[in-house]
Amino acid sequence: MRQTTILNSAKVDKKWYVIDAQGLILGRLASKIAIILRGKNKPAYTPHVDCGDNVIIINANKVILSGNKLNGKIYYHHSQHPNGLKRTTANDMLVKKPIYPVEHAIKGMLPKNILGSKLFRNLFVYEGNKHPHEAQQPIKLELTNK
């Protein structure tokens, strides 16, 4: 008799992956990473459990935005004061906070609940080539734009 595998937090086998974001398109990168963080790439995926893996992204400042998004995409922030809406283009954001566009895109593809917040803590984004997670022995994962 076949049975469905239901994971709990004790049965989950978490791995560490490192992804080089240099030359990758932001949206396609974010969707693939959100699948890995959620655990949907595993055969024993359980929707209500954190069964995803930990992901380290390096060279986040070298992602590519397709089309006219470099000047046309606008990030909004409000200070909660009257007339406090602030607008920043993606080009300016890559200069000021290079890891923000990557984190913002991935967070938007995760669930909007407590589980989504927990999954987002498994993501580590770095601007340069170095990261402090060598002790976890991350597996290098090659992603393409296709």
C-alpha cells in the first residue's frame, strides 16, 4: 500500500547551496530560489513545514534586469508621515543597496505568513564573492537564464 510522506521539522534533511548570481536575470533567479527555499524541488514536499534548503547567493550586485526595468522599475517606501512616499529606481537601488532587489524579489515569491518569514531566514545574500558559510560545506548550484 502506498502512503503519502508527511514531513515534520525533525525529519527534514536540509542542505546548503551556493549560487553565483553574476549575469543571471533577476526574476528567473528569484523564482528558482523561491522553489528551493520552499522545498518544492523535493519529492517529500509538505506545504505547512519548512522543508526547503538554505541558499547562499553571491555577487548579488551583478544581476541583470531585462528590458527597461533598470530605469523603469520603481521601489516604493513610505515613512508613514504625510507626503512621505519615496521612490527609487532599480538602477539607484543597485548602487545604494545592492542586495535589496534580490531579497525583495525572492521575498515576494514566498508565502505571506509565518512560514514565509521562517523560509526567508534560510536565505543569505552577499554583494561580493565571499561568504562566511564555508563551515556548512555548501554545494555549488549552477543556474542558467533559460
